[in-house]
Amino acid sequence: MSVVVVTDSTASLPADLAEEHGIEVVPLQVVIGAQVYDEGAEGATPELVAQALRDFVPVSTSRPSPAVLADVYDRLARAGADEIVSIHLSGEMSGTFESSQLAARQVDVPVHCVDSRQVGVATGFAAVSAAEALRAGASGADAAEAARARAAGASSLFYVDTLEYLRRGGRIGAAAAILGGALSVKPLLCIEDGKVANLERVRTAGRALSRLEDLAVEAAGESPVDVCVAHLASPDRAAALAEKLSARLAGSLEGREVWCAELGAVLGAHVGPGMVAVCVAPR
């Protein structure tokens, strides 16, 4: 039986890793001004979005439609897929999971739809876990459960220079954004039950990044983990954090590298330049 894993572009999987695991990646869209782009190297890039935000050009995002996902599922079925496991970012923050559910009703092949309740590479790690489970002989249903378990165990922590971009996108309330700005705090946030939640507030960017490092080490504990550091237009901060985590978590990483990459355009549109995030995912 052939089972294929599908995810969306917000999962932030490197193209070679997605290809290695046979994972099909469906792009979300970014609207910059009046122009609509698919997220990806040939469309909406992190650099394009970061510059638009700096220039106060309107930026928004949109999910793939049910018809687009149904076409993907149908194409995979025609290519020999007997089942599909479709894993997406939190349904609390995007309609992509809902699109997958609607699309699943339009095709003949069974589709196991998974709401990761996560964002970014935490969703990507879940997709990889599903693919690894399938490679080990799991059924589509069991692979979907492996994805849910991996996502549920992951910690997504992030720092933003300002809460304004999250407010613009409706990911936090206006009152929270105004309070943060008034106090001149640097917010540390997390993903909790599929939504952005306040974690801590500190007074300077340096202290925020140091605290982010400590929180990531706490999240890892003594377990084997995968770790990713992501950023938007903040490569030096991210590289420094990744280097520190590589040293402090060497035993838990068991020889694996800390990924360090720029955040995709869709998520970047909601957090703004200067964002640094860490995902810690127990294996």
C-alpha cells in the first residue's frame, strides 16, 4: 500500500528534506499590495515580505482553497497513492486544515487530516515523523497519530521586536499590543493549544534572547531532541542562538545539527522583521 504525506509551506521543510521523505508541500499565498504570490523561492520570499512590512505596504496571507488541495490529493491518487496523510498548521490560526477536511470529501482516496496545533517547523517535524512511521510500515491512521504526537510534544518559543504585526494579523488582541508597546517590553511568546500566547516579558532584546535560550534548554530536558532556530531578517541573532544551543544541548542532539533558517513568508508576515524563534521537538 502506498501512503503519501502532504503538508503546507508553513511547515518550513527544506526542499531536499521534503524530497527525501516523499512529502508533498502545498503553498499558502501572500498578498503584498494588490499582488498575490505563492509562498516559496519563486514567489513570496522572506526578504520580499520583510521589506514590504518595513515600507508599510499592506501584507496579508491566505490558505490554499479546498479545490487546490483536492487537486493535489487527486493527482497523488492517480500516481498510485492508496491513502494520504495531510498535516497542517494550527486550525486556530489558518483555514488550511479546514480546507484539507473539505478537500478530503471531494476525492475517492482516504485522507487523514491532521491539525498539528502548531506553526512553522513544529508542523514540519510532525510531517517528517509521519513519513518515518510509514517507512517503518505504519498505516496511514497510525502515521497521522505519530504526527499528532510529535506536534503535541514540541515547544515553539519566539521573540518579536514588536507585537504590532501580530496585532495587524489578528493573532493577538489590540489591548495586548498596546500594553506591550506602552511598557517598552520585549515579548517572549509561545504556541499554546494552537494559539499565540504570552510567555514572559523582559526589558531588552539581549535579555529576551538569553531567556529564549534558557527556555529552549528547559524544554529539551534530558530527552533526544531536534532543534530549529528560525528568524526573519535577523540572521546574526539566530546564528548566535543556534551556536549556543548546539553547545548546551549537544547530548540531547546526539550529533544532529541545530537547523538555522529564515522563517517563511507567510509566518513572517505575521511576526515582522527581527523575530527569532526556537522549536524543540522531542524525538
